[in-house]
Amino acid sequence: MPCEAYWKASAVFLGTVTYTTTTTTKRGEFDFHSRIFRFTVDKAFRGAEGKEVEVLTGSGGGDCGYGFQLGGQYFVYAYRDKTNRLYTNICSRTRPASEADADLAYVRDLPKAEPGGTIFGEIKLQRRNDTSWMDATPLKGVKLLLVGRGKDYEALTDEKGNYNVSGLQPGSYRVRVQLPEGTSIHQAEQEVEVSGKGCAQVSFWLEPDTRVTGRVFDSAGLPAADVLMELVPIPGTRNGNQSYVRSDSEGRYEMKLVAPGRYLLGVRIVGSAGATYIPFPQTYYPGVSDKSAATIITLSEGQHFEANDLILPPRLIEKQLNGIVLDSSGQPVRGATVWLKEIQYKDSDMPYRRETDPEGRFVFPVFEGVRYRLNAYLDRKEGPRTESAELQIGISSNPETIKLVLR
């Protein structure tokens, strides 16, 4: 919306492109190629001083650069970077002047606009069919609370699911939706900034409140805290999504906004970023190690599934794997990247990663009885990458120092 973009931008103007060139900026070790466009300012609205303005944008091809054309007239929303240069991109409201009727109307009417900011938005309920999201349905009569500037405001959505609160003092506001029964959302509150005659759009897309809850315990019967629980759709569940959540200090977990479908529940059952650090063996609900004996959980829309307590087997014994990376002449290699990956997860989880120290050494926490794949490589600024052969190792009670040789 123009009323939102106008006050967020550092500079807003109507201009014609008269010149363009390229530039390269350094960010850390990487070079970024950008384009500079010079505009004749046909009409300045805010933040654009002088008869000409230069605006930086990406070069295109995936970097969000805006494709200005020489001689073209544009309504530009630009922002200042750390060096005080103006920039814009395709994610801004910048557009050709021929498509800027709403923008021009907004700035034209600003002098006679009523004082105070506006917060508006929509509330809809989105549901799934067998393959994708269905059309979202507007929700009427949903209550919202706006808190800010020492005063609370309330609003209700209309027949189209829309709401609008105007006459707000400039400043920051927290907008919270009161969820209708049977619905849920990951984030029921958003914070926005409103200018004097500006606006902010805050919308909420709700879903049916389908969830899985339960508790997890260790082999001694004590609550197992900080265990990453996994809910994984079985093959054939078209719209199912994997859910991961860590248990709290009492071993409780809750997975919200789960898509209807058929699932397996457990610990370390498929692997994910962080899952394989959990110091328990692979365990499927209701407490078995064999996947074929696992219980398949079938969830319908809006269902609350309360799982029985999951009792985990004894903890895995943690060990320390020490290693060294050598070059072909037997000298230690500093800064080599070492990857360690649990074999049982194939390509479904992320490997552990370390860099070797000045003596070419590395250390990984590992678990006794678990099998891993291990390899190392070194990317050089000059010359080809060198890498080691991949080793497959099982962790014993006293793991030996591993040697990886780059070739």
C-alpha cells in the first residue's frame, strides 16, 4: 500500500532515468556487482534533494535488482544503506509511472488527509485438501486488540474478514488476534510502526487447530527434557509436513498446525539439523526400535491427538572422536573442513562440520555403537580442491585417533 511504503522509504520521488553504469562493492571476501541509475527528479515527495538523484540496485539475475530502462519514468521508493547511498529493489513498491496511479493519488491527497495513522488487515482461515492449500475463507467477527501509545484499541472483522482502525497516534503498536475456537496460528501477535498519516497492514491467516501432544521420559522414568521429537509423514501422505519440537523441562511437547495425514512419531527417526545430537537411540512411538512395529498416527482436520507417554531406552554413551588431517607429504593441514555424518540417515540429515586447528586436528562428540561416515576437504584460492577418501567407522569404547589424508 502507498500509505505504508511512503513512510518507510528514505526517499520518494517521480523520476526519469538518464544514465546508468555498473559498480562492484566488497562484502567480506565476496564481490557484489550492482548498477547505478541516475534520475532526473520530475517531482520530489520526500527525502530527494536536488534536480538529480542516483539510486543503487542489483544487477539482476536473482539479486533482486530492479530493471530500470533508460528514458523510463518511475515512481521510486528508495532506502539509505550504511554508506548513506540510496538503493531500491524489486521487493519495494518502486514501479513505472504508468502503474503508479494509486501512489500519485496518495501523495496528492496527503495535505488534506485526516491526522493519525491507520492499521488495517484481514483475517482468513486456510484449509488443506489432498494436495495443496484450498482457498482461504474470510472470518467475520474476529476480535483484534491493538496496544500502543498507552492506549488499547479493539476491532472486529467485517463480512469480508477485513478490519480498520484509524486516528492512531504515531508510534509502535502490538496487534493481537483473538483466535476463534478450533483455529490456531504460529504467531498470534505482530508489532508494527505507524506514522502520522501513514498506515500499516497486519493480516493473520489462521488454520484448523490440529495438534499432537504428549510426554517423553528416560529409562529411569524421569522427564526427558530438550529431546527433539519428530513427527514424520509416511509415504503417500500428500500434504503432510514434518514437525520438530523440543520437550520442555517436564518432558512435554506440543506440535501445532499439523496437516491432516498419516505420521510416524519418535526420536531420531529420520534425522534433521540437530536431531542426531540427541543422546538416545532411534525410537518410534509407542516405544519400539523397529519401524515395522511403530504405530501409525492418523490425524484428521482439527483433531487433538494426545499420545501415550513415550519411554526412551537407556542413553547413548558419549565419546570423543579425535582426528588429524594431513597432506600427501604427511604434513598437518590447517583450515580443512571435516564432515561427520551418521550412516543410518543417508541424505536426510545434515552432517556435523568442523575445521582443523593449526596442527591439523579436529574433535567431534560421538556416540558409542553408532556408525559414521567421515571425510575432509580443502578449498584453495589457487589450485584444485584436495580431499580425503571417505571412511566408515563405528565408535568403540575407546575410539582411536583418525587420520585423513588429502589427495
